[in-house]
Amino acid sequence: MTNLRLINFLLFQLGWLACVLAAAAQQAWLGSLLGLGVVVLHFVLSKQPQVDFKILVLVLILGGSWDSLLTALGILRFDSGMMISLFAPHWILVMWLLFATTLNSSLGWMQGRYLLAAVFGAIGGPLAYRAGAALGAVDFSSTFDAMVIIGVGWMLLMPTFVVMAEAARSAPAEKETSQ
């Protein structure tokens, strides 16, 4: 793992933990601010900020919609950071931004490995939510049902995110036209 990939991995972990612990302590705004600081630092260090921005927007829309659906259905319950009822809290949205920073960096090894990405998502997604619940940031209507639904969702989302990152990375850079 190169230095930037290691830094990306560590910063993601730091941002994730800040968001979860702050939400659990009813200080979600603090976690969101720290998480956004990590995202900004990612852009400062990024060699491809335009590509990273595209990925962040796509992941935020898709991931935020996924967690908002789970929230609206009552599968996920949050006590902190809710801005609009039935939508995922702001700190979860920041976590999606944090996650997006990893797709062409510390998780870049998944590109082209879609089956592995699906397995990684099916296992890692539920584990992350379960860890968040153990720390007190989220609750489930039914832990078993939530883990199955989250696992299936992440099994589909992770390869989708990998494909999106590949597409954003391989898209030709927009050329300026001078007239």
C-alpha cells in the first residue's frame, strides 16, 4: 500500500469513528464537521480532484438514498443528526462522502474485481452498521432483518460503486475550448 493509500485508509477510519462516536454522544454536528475536514484533506492530497469530486457526488446520491430508504422504512433508527424526518442524518451523508474518498485510493484494488467487491460489500457493509450500533449511533427495528437487508444492499452497491469509480477515472478530461 502506497503512502497516500495508507493515509486515505487511516483518515477514512478516523472520519468514520468521529462521525459514529459523535452521533452516539448526541453531538452529530461535531462528527460531521470532523468528517468533512477529512474529505477536504483528501482533496488537498488528491492527484485527481475532479475525478474524486464526480465519485463523491455519485456515491452521496446513491448511498444517501439507500440509507434514507432504510430510515424511511424503519429498518434503521437514528437519535442524532436528523435534519428531515425519514431521511438519513447528516453524519451518515458525511460518512458516504468519506467512503467515496476510498474508491480510487485505499479500496482501488477492487477495481475490475466485481465478485470480490460484492462479497466485500455483503460482509463489510453489515459489519460497519453493526459496529455503529454497538457504539450507540444507530438502532435496528430487527437486527437480523437489518443485517440481511444491509448485506444484500451492499452486495449490490459495492460493485456499483467500483464501476462508477472506474468510469469516473477513465472518462476523458474535459478540454477547455478557446475561441
